[in-house]
Amino acid sequence: MNYVRREFIQGAPVSKNYYQHSPSALNLFAAAPAMFVLEKILGLKQPVGAVAHRGTAIEDGVAHGLKDPKASDADSIKVALARFDLLTAMSGDARREKYRADIPGMVVQALDDLRHHGIPTDTQGFITWQPEGLRLPIVGYFDFKWEDKGIIVDLKTTDKMPSEIKKAHARQVSLYAASDNQEGQITYCTPKKVQTLRLENIREHRQALLNIAKAVENFLALSEDPAFFTQITAPDLDSFYWSSPAARQLAFDHWKV
């Protein structure tokens, strides 16, 4: 099936929601199938909070500082703050100012950790992978690439430093480091610390990503009726995926839980 039909409630028009595999969508399916149904099949994508906008803004600031050797830390911070303010201009997230205050230090830490690689040959580069047996490609965008060094880095901002690479992040970066000549790395940055970890066993993580994609395609092929998928899944209301009042209301509306 090349698409999932999305039907709008209360007489609104019917349209087609063209699904495309991405590491984030596949990781969502693995972690929270009901939220996958809500966002990818019912088309009810949940709002992005200020913490996610913080990550996007920091990526922009770090990219500015890496691509322009003459850019000062202050310049890079200014770019990041401007992006954050733009993304959160209409945000009602009560944590907005807290996350905004994290940005200067996190930009500086990430730049200090990554500048030794030199100027990246590419940023926000598009990757597509469609191995045999998969009906739709898996697509994504890496953060930074140094072609001459064979290094691809994904920047992750977080409030708590992990002791090892998270499985979801490993699967994501395995897509980007698709060549045996590429080394995948993940730079974790908290408000107080930064560390870069090298991804091991890339082929195994990429195979796991492929296996999830095949499971998604088998899942989507079960029916053309969006309501069917609410009958074979159930939201875990203890999960952070369903923590917002709006998400809980949608859980009741579509799953009656």
C-alpha cells in the first residue's frame, strides 16, 4: 500500500496522507504504536514542545559556527536564539524561558566539541535508502558531515547525559552512516556537559531499522480504514507520549481509554 487514507471527522473532506519511512517515524512505531496510529494514520500530529525547538535552534547555531570559521560564539548564539524565538513565537509552553536560557551554553559546548573536525562538507544532508524487499524508502537528514574524514555526526540535545548511545539514536545514525567508509557519531549535549560517542555495529542497527520498516509496511497493509488501527492498538497513558491533556483527550476520543 503506497498510502494510508486519512478521514476527517464531522463532515470535513477526505484526503490522502502519503506516509514515508523516516527514523523518527519508525522509532515512534517501535516505542508507541498507538501514537504512530494517531499521527501517521489518523493524521493528528501532536504539537512540538519548546524542548524540541531548543534542539533545532542549537543545531542552527552550531552549524553557523562550524561553517564560518570567522563566526564568534556570540554570533552562533545569536543565530540559535533567533531561530528559537521564531519557532516558539506562538508557543504556550510554560518551560519556554527555561529552555531558551539553556541555548547559549549548549551552543558553546557543542562548538568546542566539534570544531576540531574543521569546516563540515555538508550540513542537513538528505539520505534515502530503499533496500530490496522494502516498498517505500527510508529517508532522513543528517546534521553534519566531514567527507574528507569519513565522519557523520548527529547532534542530540538533552537534559540528562546518557551513559551510552540510545537504541533509537543508534538506528537513526545507522541510516546516515550507510557506507562502510563512514563513521557515525552522536554528540550529546546537556546544559552542563557534552560528549561524542562513536556508533558501533552500524550494520546491525541498520538491519534493525529495516526490520521495523518491514513491520510497519505489514501493519499498514492490514486495512485501508483508519479506524481499524485504533481497534488493534491501545495507548499507554503512563507514557510521556500521552502526557499532554490534548493527547489524553485524543486517546479517549479514538480509543475510549
